[in-house]
Amino acid sequence: MTDLKSFLQVFQSRKMAALLLIGFASGLPLFLTSKTLQAWMTVEGIDLSAIGLISLVAIPYSLKFLWSPLLDCFVPPFLGRRRGWLFVIQGFLVVAIAMMALQKPSQSLQLLAITAFFVAFLSASQDIAADAYRTDVLEKREMGAGAAIFVLGYRIALLVTGSFALMLADSLSWPTVYLILAALMGIGLLASLWAPEPYIKESPPESLFEAVYLPLLSFFSVWDGFKGQ
């Protein structure tokens, strides 16, 4: 019985509520540069080849490891090492998603693609900061529950930007739908302000050498040990 109460208390903590909201903010931009955007382009009469090419804006999600050391090396002057980056990136996402709402695929497809790429880049960067925050704020016994809560928020965001956005587009214009979704990104801003500050024992890397080379050296040393077993 005591173990059950301890388990339930994990889900009642402030950090879990914050992770739910941050997970929602992490999942929100994904479909706005992929499936939902493609639905908008289809309604606008864009040809299939252009709709297929727009999927290339998702490249930053696969390459985010390239600039993740920068987010670890440099610390914003407010809200700490993790929440500071979350707040900054989410603020830019609100603006970038709103900028997508101000464009028309049939008139300025190239500009829309560039803006969508920028949204995807910011979204991938938010994922970096969110994963780092989740790792730092959770205790060992909370890791499983924290990951589940975060993914739940992420999945809810996919439902909102997928099914719910399409339902809204049936009665509202697509630019209005994107403006509404940009406003929902404000949930992430509020969550980053309200979320508890994680306790980080290690100081941030003092150089890109420490941020990039030393983790790689540690990884390959562990990998060599694993292969030697």
C-alpha cells in the first residue's frame, strides 16, 4: 500500500504537470510543417510534386544532434540552463507559426517553405532542450513516469494539430487555424515559466571542445568496452 501511494505521488508532483505541458509544446509544431501543412496545400490546389518536396523541411529533426552541443554550452541570462532555452525557442515558435498563417501557399510557396523550415528547426531545438530538462529534473525513480507523461502531452498535441485542426479548417480559414495554433504555443511559454528549476550538479561546458569532443570520447570508450565483453 505504501509503495502504491509513493507511485501515485509521482504523478501528482508539479514537475509532472510541467512535463505534460512541455510535452504538449514539443509535439505542437510537428504536424504544422508536415501533414497539416500538406492538407492546407492540397486545399490551395498545389501540385503533388510540390507537396512531396515540402516534406524536406523536416530535415532538422534528423540533424538536431549537430547543434545540440550549442544549447548545452551556452546558458541564457534568465530562467536557467534548460528553462531559459525552452522559453526563448517557444517565443520564436509563436512568431514563426503566426508568420506561416500570414502566407498563402498558392502565391508564395517558396516563402512558406522557408518559414516552415525555420519552424521545424526551432521545433527540433525545442526537443533538445525539453529532453535535457526532463533528464535533469527527474529523479531516478521518476524516469519512467516522467517519460510517459511527456509522451502523453506530445500525443495530445498531435491530435490537436492533426484531427482538431482539420475540423477547425472545415469552418474557419487555414490562416485563422494556424493563428489559433500559434496562440496554443503560448502554453509552452507559461509552462517554462512555471516549471520547477532542475538541480544540475555539473557546470555547463566551458567550450565547444568540452561540449562535443569529451562526450564523444566517453561514448566510444563505453562502446569499446561493450564490444570487448
